[in-house]
Amino acid sequence: MVLSSNGDARQRLLARLLDVFDDGLPPPETSLREIAARTGTSHALLRYHFGSLAGVLAAVLAAQRTRDNEVLFRDAGQGTFDDLVLAIWRAYTRPEQLSRVRGFFHVVALAAYSPDDFGEFVSSLDDLTGMLASLAQREGLDARKALTRATVAVAAIRGLLLQEVLTPGACSEEAVALILGMGANG
């Protein structure tokens, strides 16, 4: 009998978490035991592979965001920087995404206090920036300006999403369009 590595076991467990929670996240007040029961595993395995509830949330979020980014980038196809920014905004402001957006900011706050405990999650935060920077370069900006424009766009999207979580309906696509207009001249 061949034993699988811990990485394989972690990936299988993460796949089960993704199957159970789909595009959402368990609320932060959910216990590891409750998550284990819903996924058909033990809380000890969750703790071993992810460390804590926050580790479970971070791993699920990172995997969901990777999947989202692949779809967004594929769908961007021959689209523009602005098209992708609007697609990102629309994807994350759908009502069914509210739980995940709240979870994102919850994990970001935890990572701000203990970034070493959230390395995988923190390193995944630049994925959107890289995607947007590549589109900005394709549109003619040099690498430095493209990265700056992408960084500002992602920061603006996240700020507007936080505002949307705290005061639903306060932000609109007009706010995103205004941010895009500020960077239109490179």
C-alpha cells in the first residue's frame, strides 16, 4: 500500500471543504468540530492540516480566489484593463458573494496581526494585481506604470468592497469608473 503525502491529504481535505462550502465560507463563529462534521472528517485533521479555524478560512479563500482569478482572466480574453476591473467588481458584489467578501476581510484582519501564520493567503493577494498589470502592459504601459496602475486598482476595489460590506449599497460601478478614469492617462 502506498501512503499519500501530507500535501496530498491536505489537498483532498481542501477539495472536500470547497465541495461543502462552494463559493461561501463558514461563518467565523463556526467551530472546527462543526466544519469537520459538515465535511465528514475530524476536527483533529483540520487542525493538523490548517492549524486553526482561521487557517481553514484562509486556505478555502485562497483556493476560491485562485479559481475565481482563473475564470476572470480567461473571460477577460482580449478585453481591456477596464473590462477586467469591472468584471472583478461585478463578480465580488453579487449578493451571494457577501459571505465570502466578509470572510476575506476577516482573514485579512487576522493576517495583519500575524502575517507569518497566513503566508499562503498573503502571497495570494497579489494574484489580481499581476493579472491586471499584464493587461495594462498589453495596453502599452511600461512594467512599472502597469504595476502601479494595477496596484491602485486592486486597492480601490478592496476599499470599495469593504465599504460595501459595512454600508451595503453605498458604492456603485460609477465609483469604480471614477477610479479607472483617474488612471486612464497612465
